[in-house]
Amino acid sequence: MSTASFKISAFGDEIATALVDQLAVMQLLQIGYLELRGAWGKNVLTLSDGEAQQLQQACANHGIAVSAIGSPIGKSPLSAPIEEEVANLERAIAIGHIVGTQRIRIFSFYPPDKSTNHHYDQHVDETVERLSRLAEVAQAAGVQLLLENESHIVGDTIERCHALLTKVNNPALVFAWDPANFVQVMGTRITERGWDQLGPYTGYVHIKDASAADRSVRPAGQGDGQVELLLAHLRDAGYQGFLALEPHLAVAGHSSGFSGPDGMKVAVEALRGLMQAQGCLEEKPR
């Protein structure tokens, strides 16, 4: 019998700008965890301590916990001073302490030329140095970094994500698997091609799907991301963690997205349908 259990989280700013509206919809949909990327129209890193405390109290009042800080750290040029991102990480860590999470989503930096990814391999070692610095800061603070794959950054393909994770080789850095982002870069059969390399490093999962034909974002199971197969692998591996809904069903931007209340309802119903089909147990907050 599988020991796996899955907690469903959601990017609240995909639902609404106002925090109270985010939490009300999540409560209605029985989503017990918030991935905090933005509230009140502000990016998470720009929240004051007082705003973070207000957010934490509002979440507690709705019976919702924060699963991770959805920071933009690493969505910056390789040429920018690393100290800028270290400062951002330190701020994310401080906000995480206030809202009650030790997980922080990060990225793997923009190369100088983003017109094609054919030359991205030459930037792997430099990226490893930068990620290693961030991982050292995280490890010292007792927090975990979630490295997400995405287009136009060094960690855009299965092979480069694997190279970054193995070369950094720090338990404070794990992989945040995003099926749609892989589809938009690599096409089809993503889970088949990537699980053996990235499965052992996967500590968090973003749930959105995409069509390889037109790169459009879809609900889970309605694209080429092989989300159902990913869930099956996670189940068999005894995964104990989050499935964070980032549906992008109304707006799919590179820095953020939006789905609205109805879009989030579609997204969570699609995910729960796939979970049920694969015998994946949803662990809801007490």
C-alpha cells in the first residue's frame, strides 16, 4: 500500500487581488494551503512585516496555511550581482517565518541571450555557483528552496535542471516540477522522459498543463504534461508533499498568471479527478 499523501495548495493571486477574496474562494473549494506570490496587488517580497502578520492572521481565520513563498528570486539576469538575490532571499526567509513556511520557490536566472536556448549549456556552471550561494544561505536558515523549471531561464529542460540539481548537491535545494513549463519548452512525453532524472529530486509540484501544439495552458490532464502519469510516479515513490495549483487559465504571463474563481474551480476539480483515478490520497488540514 502506498504511503504517499498529497496536499493541494493554490496561488491565491490567481483567484483575486484582494486577500479576503482569495481565501474565501479557497475555503469554498476546500483548498487548505496557499502558495503566497502576491496579495493586495503586491508581490510577496514587497510585503511589510505588518502586512505579512495581517496575512498570516487572515489565513488562520480561514483555516488555511501557507505552503510556500512563491518568490521571483532567480528571475533576474546572470549578470546581476548575486548579492541582490541574497538580499531578496533573506527577505523571503523573514516573511516565511511570519507566515509559517520554510519553503521558497526560486528560478535559475536569465542568460544574456534568450532568443534561443541552444547555447544555455554554457551557462550551467555559472548558474550552479549562484544557486549554491543561495542554497548555503537557505541551509543556514533552515529553509528549503524549490527550483522551478521555466522557459527563458537556464533551468528550462529536463537535462539542464538535472545538471543544476546534481552539481549544487545541497539538500536545501529541491526540484519544483512544472509540467506545463516543460511542455512549452520540450513538447510531449515529459514525464516519461524526465522522471528517472528528476523524480529523486522532486520536493514540490506545480499543477498546470499545456498543449504542445499551440503552447496554450490547460487544466491538469487536458494537455501534454502527462500529469496523471506524474501523479502515479509520485504515488509509487511515497511522495509526501504539495500539489500547488497555478492554472493560468485566463492569463498566462511569464511572471504571473490569473484564473479567477471559476478557473480555479475548474483547475481543482480536474486535479482531484486525476488524483482519484490514480488512488492519490488528499491530505486536508485539520
